[in-house]
Amino acid sequence: MLEKAFSDYLVNVVNGPVNEQRLPVLILADTSISMGDAMDDLNASINHFIRKVCEDEKAASLIDLCIVTFDDDAEVVMPWTNINKAEVVRLRAGGCTNTTAGLELAEKLLTERGHAYIDHGCMGKKGMLIMLTDGAQTSGKNPDEIIAKIRRRVDDKKMLVSVLAAPGYDKAFVAKLTKGKAVAELHGDSSGFAEAFDFYAISTKAVSLSAPGTTPETPEHTFGDPEKGSQWHKADLKDWLDQD
Amino acid sequence: MIFQYKASVAGPYHIKNNIPCQDSCAAKQTEDFMIGVVADGIGSQIHSDIGSSIGVKVSVAYCAEHLKKGMTDDEIKKTMNNAFVYAYQAILEEADKQQMYAHDTTLCMGVYDGSTLYYFQAGDSGIVALLMDGSYTEVTRQQRDEEGRVFPLCFGPDYWEFGKVENVASVMLMTDGVLENVCHPLLKNEEIKINVPLAGLFMARQGTAEEDVKKLEAAAKQFLEMYPENLLDDDKTIVVLWNNECVPAVKEESYYEPPDWLALQKKSLEGLYDAEPENNDVIETNGISENKDVVQPEKKFRSKRKRKKKEKKKNRKKKKAHTLKR
């Protein structure tokens, strides 16, 4: 029989500190002028993403969302917010494509979020960066430095990068950033954003609810499977690597 | 006389997924010391259970053979350091044999003479001591990077840490799962940084009969097996050493009260969100309204810091304009 002191503790520990890890998700969206026609679809898709994650109260309580846009410069459209409290977003397009600024701000915010969790006694999972891009960089500084920094963090398992590549995106740039992994190309019109963010809603819920240190199961979804009618195809970027 | 007991059980996640317990532990009485050690194989490495087991065996055996009474602190430090080097070497030899390098582990050792505790630390396992004044203290530091990723044994002597604590009545070595329930991150900024009721459960012991210690060990193992999964789903390992001739002082009653976890969690979350929307017309997404995809007036957010910066800039401009006018 269990010693009384031990059993008493087990009875009283029910209100103990639950072993939960928060999940920071940062959406980095290209809002340059070329995205103009696609903005309504993009806004609706992000709002659908927020709403769908919030269908699961438990998952939503653990997910922190931040939205950053980049055009001439990068801007925080929604600072770190518990997704339960996220507001409806409406992004607008205009300006050039300063991808470097966007990535620099996104990387900084994800790193700071990890520090904030530790400072406040929370446990956090590795941050997810979901980047949406439709074109080559047209302004800003050389991205090589920030790409190398992000690659190091991905290799160190400190963050995940996933790229949604709309027609016209810069393959060489995306290849450098991702080594060809976790890139989905849109083969259709911007209505396809809905499918992608629907997938992200399901997968972020799965990740947020997975036990610490475990690999969550990939949710069933049409996303990335052209045979199931997906508008998104897995990009093959190997041929584009290391080109001058 | 110094006593010891230990318990190590696989975590619920490992059990469900047929993953072996990756923790290892040992305690060994020598003529002059009681040596305790715990190791936590790195979860992502498939042979880390073997790594942790080798690390424990080799380091304890080396210290048992080489640590002697009368050694200076420097000599003890060198001996413990060498024990870790040989442990790592043995792990690498095993990895060579298997032609697969997936054996990383943490290693945390305490050497106790009944009053003084020497510790050597590689990774994020840890040690809590009960001092003669009745206070519990975390003597080690979890070696992790700024985002919480562990520096295991393979990081080498530049990362390993040695220390000494005096007036110790009891010692508990733990792998990170138990450690984070005893020294919970939520207590980090509190006055009492230890979950005293949980630490006391294992450490405030005065039993002397061998049979009592065996019963205690069995009870501790059962307790760890029954510990709620939502509070701890990792492997769970403890080694407790105590000197029955040392009776620590009793602190004020409030010291032994359980922390108010709900209040601590609330306080922690409050600090995480420092920005508020500028527009008060908030549409809660939690309500799953059908109108969520309806385009709303554009709302942009700025962090408080950014807003303050902007206000300052505005004020500076105003001031400059005012000066120019004059």
C-alpha cells in the first residue's frame, strides 16, 4: 500500500502545474503590390485559420499568433496574441518586396518569444514560421545573412519554416531558405490559400496538443496531394540550389 | 550513517509508444562517501538509454575507486571531471561498436559525506539539497540554451559544472521531468523557488532500518508511476541520499504550504502579452461567428514600446517646431 504521505500528495496535486507547452506561430505574408488581387482571399484564409484553431478550446489556449507583413518594409500587423484573442485581420497590398526585412523581423520575434516563455516560467515548443511569398525581392539588403541565421535555427531544431509559394515566387531564394523542404507551390488561383490555411489550422492544433518531445501525427488533408485535387504541389527545388 | 534510495520509471509517453526508459541512476556507498548519479538519455536519440546507462555505471565506478577522504576540493573536482570524461569515452566506444552515434545523455552526480555535498553537472538534470537550517535549495543549474535546449554530456568540460554545498542533511538527484515539478519554472521568480511539499515528501526522511528504506523505495517508485500524466509524462528518476544523524531545523508553517499553481499560471500568462489593440472594437474569434470572413475595417497593432517610441518622436518634433518658431 502506498505510504499515506505519498497518497495524500497525489490527491492534492490535481490542481498542480499542468505540463503544457505553448506554441508560437508566426505568419509572414508578402503584401507587395503584386499580391493585390489575392489579398481578399488571403485575408479570408488567415481569418479562417484563426477561427478553425479556436474551435478547439484547449489547442487555442496554447497557441500564440503573430502576423508580420513585408512590402517596402516589414511591419507587425498583429503582435504576439493568444489566438483566442486574435482580431480579424485585413491586410492590404502595396509597395515593393523587401523579403529580407520580413525574415529579419520574423526571426527576431520568434527568438524573443522563446526567451519570453522562459522568463515567465512557461514552456514553449519550437516556433513555426509560415511564410507566404509570390515574387522575388525587389528592395532591401542582401538576404544571405538572415537566410543563414534561419537555417542554423532550423538545423538546431529551434524553429520550423514552411513556405507557401504563389505563382511568380523566387525559387532560388526559397530553395536557399528551406533546402527544398516544406515548400508548397500554388497551382491555381488565390482561392487555394483557404486550403493551405485549413491544413495549417489542423496541423498547428495537432502540434500544440502533442506531448512534449513527441512527433505529432500528420493530419489527414488534401493539402499538397494533387491526386486528391489539391491546388498545392510539393515543390522540387533541388535543381535550383547553388546556382549563380 | 548515510542512507540512500532510488526509483526510476518510464514515462507514460514512452510506455504507450514502446520506447524504453531512457533514464538511468545509481547510488553507491564507499568507505568515505555516498555517491548518487542520474542520467537522462536524450529523447531524440535512439540509443540514448544505452548512453545513459553506460554514463552512470562508468562515472560511479571511477569515483568509487578514486575519491578518498582528505582530498582537496580541487582534487575532488578533477576526479569527478575525469569520471565524466571516462563515461563519455565509454559511450563513444559503444557508439563506435554500433556504428551509430545516437547515445547522448545528461549526467548529474552528487558525492555526499554526510554534511558536504560535491556535485558535477552535465545537462539539465539536477540536485536539490535540504540544508541543516531547514531550507530546500536547488544546487545545480539546468544547462540549456536561451531557448531551453539542453547541453548534454557531449558538450564537454567547458560546459560541465562543479560545486560544493555545506551543512547538507539530505540530497535528491533528479532527471528533468521530476526536477521541473520540484523546481517548477513557474516558481522561478517567486521567493520560495522549490515545491517544498513535493521535495519534502522524498527528502525529509529519518528512517534507519533497512526494511524501512526498502519500503520507502517501493513507495516512491509507486508514487512516480501514479504521478498524473498531465503534470509529468517524461521518464521519472530520483536518487535520495540522507544522513540520519542530521536533523534539519523546522521552518515556519507557511514554508511547507503548496504553491498556488493557478495564481502562478495566471501571473505568468499576464506577463506574456504586452500589447493591446489600438482599436477597441475587438471581435473575439473565440465565438466562431459566421461573419468572421467579412472584411473588417483595417486594424493595425503596435506594441506598447513602439507606440511610446512614436509618441516620443512626435513630442520631439513638436518641441523642435516650437523651438524653430521661437
